[in-house]
Amino acid sequence: MASSVSNPLLAITTTLTTTLTTVAAVSAGALPVLLDATAKSCLVVAVAAVAAVLQLRASAAVRHLIWGVALFACLLLPILSLAVPKWQVLPDWLGAILAEPAVAVAPVEVEPPKPRVATPPLDPRAVQPLQFPGANDIAAQLPPAQPVEIMSTIEPVVEIPAEEPAPARWPGVLLIVWAGGTVLLLCRILLSRLILQRVLRSAKQVHDGQVAAEVAAITKTLSLTRPIAVYTSSQRITPMTWGILRPRLLLPVEALNWDSRRRQTVLLHELAHIKNYDTVTHVLSQVVCAVYWINPLVWIAKWRMGIERERACDDLVLRTGTKASDYAQDLLSLLSQRQLPSGAVGMLRRCELEARLRAILSDRVNRAATSTRVVIAALLIGVLSTATLAMLQATDGKGKSGESEVAVGEGDGAEGTKTPDEPGTKKFVAEKVTVL
């Protein structure tokens, strides 16, 4: 029984260990890119925040463009880091975090032992005659002395390579946690879309009538060319739009009974989201937060972009001649409506209503729109700046990033790191010593 229980536990432990080791090996290439992109995304968001503060007197559309370009740059960072050539000028902070210091053992300089030289054999002829009868005859018969070759006792130095340490597992654990958070947030986006599809199945599409005529008139006014499908739902929901290629506009069924002015105001606001491609930037911000969920600055950027998005649409409604007080009253009347998940761009978020009302009722707010040229120029500047930032890589100042060595030696002669091929390292080999 004990063996049957221990075998599954052993198999699970072995599987987990193998998985962590494999992920650690994969993280050696993926995790540095993510950490580098996260650090650079902090810089991108900080620059965007400074730019937004400097543009406080500008319109909300300009500030929304700034935050949108910043989030788009954050999404491009890891892609461009792998595509563009590297320019190593930044401090080696990644190497200090990820790389285990390689310990190089410096060879110890040892004085070679003095060779033992044998005493030359004596020539028998040079020896004094022996003091016994017949000694001289024996000495004359001995062969002459020959040189003898002996080997010195110096042994060759055998270098034993140091064992490479096993890769650390904490980068693999961090990569698993990071990927798990990203997958959960992406599943949340998918779930919100599924909820919207379920609501849409119970909704009724509007093909004709007063609402369809008003949508067609406003679409022509805003120069919208994409076809827009309008639906009404029996649920008490706030008006909202979603969809990139095929935009959809969902209204509560009560909108059919609203007065024409109020309904046109709501339609103007929602169709402004479609005109400004807010459904695209909304999905973009969600994906960026899923990738950089560990970075709180990215969440702040998404929050600020949402605020400026709604204010930009409010400005468009007011530019058409809508009275500010009437528009504020229309927003307050929607407080009782239910909000759906974050998959759609809704007209009203309660946490931001007070600031929006103050901006709507203010006469000193800049309500200008951004031109297409300004948007294209901002995107080009953002892409070029992001590519330049992605080229910057960490280096240790020696032209090689992410490496550090620690020299370990014995005695006073070990200084720095020396390899057997460098000057100052002595090798001793066997030598022949000829002794006469």
C-alpha cells in the first residue's frame, strides 16, 4: 500500500521538477524580453503622463490620443525588441537580476620544483687502483661511461573544469505566474464578449422606424462609412457599442419611447465612439493590461485613456449644438441602467460621472477635435520612438551584456581572473634532462 501511494507522489514530483526545469530553460530567453519591455513601458507611461499634464489646456481628444499611442507603444515593445538590432548602452540591471554569477577559478601560480639531477657516473679509469690483487685487470675490462637520460620529477598540470551550476528555477516560476495572469485576463475579455453575444441573441435588430432614420442621419453627419447594426434589448442596460470591423450599437428598449432630442444625443455619443475607433483602442488597452498586468502604471494609463475617451465624445456632442445642461440631465437619467461587462464601450460609468458633468458644464474647456494628420503624425512618432527605445539593451560596459565573473584564487598571487591561456599563468610539462 505504501509503495502504491509513494509511486504516484514520486511521479508527480518528477513531473513538476521536469516542468519547472523546462520552463526555466525557456524563460532564459522569454523572461528577459518581458522584464526589459516592462521596465521600458514604465518609461513610456511616464512620458505620456508628462505629455498629458502639459496638454491640460488642450482638448480631451488630444489627451486620449496621447494615452492611446502610449499603450500602443507598450504593446509594440516586446515585438520590436526581438526584431530591431541591439544597441547596448543601458546599465546591466537585467544581468544582475537574472544571471547567476559565473565563478571562474583562477589558476594558482606554483614555483616549479627543482629537478633532481643525478651525479655523473665516475670513470673507472679515473678511480684510484683498488687495493686487492687483480683489481687493475678488472677495471681495464669495464666499458667506458655512457650518458644517462633521466626524466625530471615535474608532473604536467591537469586542469579540472568546474561543474556548471544548475539553472535557477525562480525565473521559470515567475514566467508561469506571469503567463497565468495573462491567460486569466485574456479569458476575462473572451468571457465578456460571450456575455455580449448572449445579450445580442435576445435583442432585436432595428431595420426601420424613427431610430433607424436618426442613426442614418447622424452616420451621414459624422461621415461614417462602416455599416452599423442597431439593436434594442429588453434589459435595463446603458447604451453601448462594440465591434471593430462590424460595429454594433445596443440600446435599451425604452429608447424607442424617448423624445427625439434625448435619443439623438445618446446616438451622437455612441456613434462618436465608432467614429473615433474607440472600440479598437478599448480592446487594445485590455490586451496591453493582460500582457503587463504586473505593471500598475499600465492600468493607470488604461484608466486615464477611458476618462479622456468619454470626455472626447461628450465634446463632440456639445460641438453639434446640444445644450450642456440638457446633455448633463440626459446622463443623470441613465444612472438607473445596468452596466454590462467591459467588452463594450458604454456611455456611462458612475465612478467618473461627477468629473464628466463638471467638464460638460464648464465654459472654459477646449472641445476641439483632432485631425487625421495629427493622429497619423502621433502614431509615426510613437512607432519611431518605440523602435529606438527597443534598440537600447543592457550592457556591463564591456560590450557583453548580462555576464559577471568572480575570481577565486589562493595566496597573494591571485588577482582578477586569469585563464590558462593568459600571460602570467604558468604551465609545467615533463622535460628531459640529460646527465653526463
